[in-house]
Amino acid sequence: MKKLLFASVVMCFLACGGGSDDSGPTNPTNPQPVDENYEACVLEGTDQTLEIVTWNIENFPQTSSTAASVLQIIADTDPDVIALQEITSQSAFADLLSELSGWSGALESFNGSNLMLGYLFKNSEVTVTQAATNLYNEQTDANDFAFTAFRRPLLTTITHTSGLELSLINIHLKCCDGSEDRRRSASELIKAYIDTNQSTDRVVVLGDYNDEIIDSQDNVFQNFIDDAANYRFATIDIAAGSNNNWSFPSWPSHIDNILITDELFEDVIETRTLKLDECNNAYLNSVSDHRPVIMSLRKTN
């Protein structure tokens, strides 16, 4: 039986906001064993369900013990796919992957960013059918405005052992007040890509949205919300609920979100925030100021 992280909802992000563009350590050390246990924060899953996590891992690795903590978290929680944001070092990611027996991974090509996007895949349940590639990677004014000169959405396609096939688009949108137009432009470009190229596919857009999906005044994701027949935020109940369940507690807010297309509406079992800080009170300072968010899926047709 595999384990599914238990939690309630999410917390938002200042390091993904105010600190998102700060550089992190680039000389990671080999992970050493840590005395941590996250089993009290998990639920049991099965090999017939697909568990997908989005996790802003805050300038990974921010301390010498971060990698070891991440290894322990993955071992205890046992998801199938993890979409990561804020990887600062190619070598640190490679070292982490080398310690993960039975896992494979993908990291976007280094292109001047110190905050890279990446994926981890559990090989026993997930097959990558389309290698990870950046969308809107051409250097144009429109692309640079929407996504900055780096951090383009990272697309991959996977198949689960249950037969569920879907595409993942990992995002980390521009942070902070004053960048609303840039996030709105990014939202429009992402939707245009899906509408044009994957209108009948199962698609998940997950990551650090760096803005509220429940903003009633000037919602930069209104284009998705208005197209409710084709798109739904699987995290909407978390975002609209108690701030105790948000993914970025220090703000607090909920900006780590999962958007799905209508082909997946019936496949979602649950979506939760993984409150790892309740299992390890050092988590927010030693691993990440974001909590992961998990979605569980089951193939229904």
C-alpha cells in the first residue's frame, strides 16, 4: 500500500512572492540521514490511484539538511509524481535523484534562472510518455512579459499503471504586487496553448500561481473561471476555506494551486494541503515556507 500525505489546506508564499527571485545556495552537500517522521501526516492509498503533488521547495536546498529532509518526506508520503518549483542547483537536483531509488526526474534546461522547475516520477507506477519541455520558450516580448526571461511552463505527459494518461504543466508565475498584468498574460497564454493543442486531453496545470484564485476584485485567472465547462480549480475549496489550511501560512494565503480540464472532473478523489510542519516544527525554516498540495485521481472511464 502506498501512503498519501494527510493534511487540510494550504499556505501562501512570500518567498515565492517577495523572495522568489532571490538566489539560494548553489553548493549542496550530500544528504545525511535525518531523524524525522512524517507518517502521522499521511493516509493510505493504492496502486490504482494516482497521487500528484505540487511543491514550491523554496530555493532548494536552503540548508545542508534540506535534501535529507526531502528524501524522508518522499519516503513517508510516497506520492507518484511531484512537480517542483524553486530548484536553485542542477547538481543538487541530480544528487537528490541519485538517492531516490526507483524514481526518475526531469529538470528544465538551465537558461539563466536560479529558480528552476522540475519533476520527480515514481517508476513503479508512472511512465513518462512525453519528455518535459518548456512552453513559450522563444525569446519574445510577450513571452518574457508573461513568464519573465525564464520559468517557462514545463510540460510533460505521463501514463499511470491504472491506464490514466494526462499532461502536466508545471508553473511558477511572476510574484508580487504590481505584476498582476504579467500573471494575467501568463494565464491567457497557458489557456490558449491548451485550447489549441490539447482541447480533448486530460490536463493538469499545477504550481505556484503567486496570486489568489478567489480574488473577487481583479482575478488574473478569470479566463479559466469563466470557462467552467472546461476548467476547474481542484484547490478552490481550500483557497475559499479556513486560512489554517492554506499552503503559505506565513502570509497567510493560498497560491499553490491545481487546475484541471473537464476530462478529469470525474477522476478527482480529493485535493489536500500537506501540513508537514505539523509533523516537524522545523519544516518551514529548514525545508520550505510552502506546504505541498496533493491531488488523488482514479481512472473512471
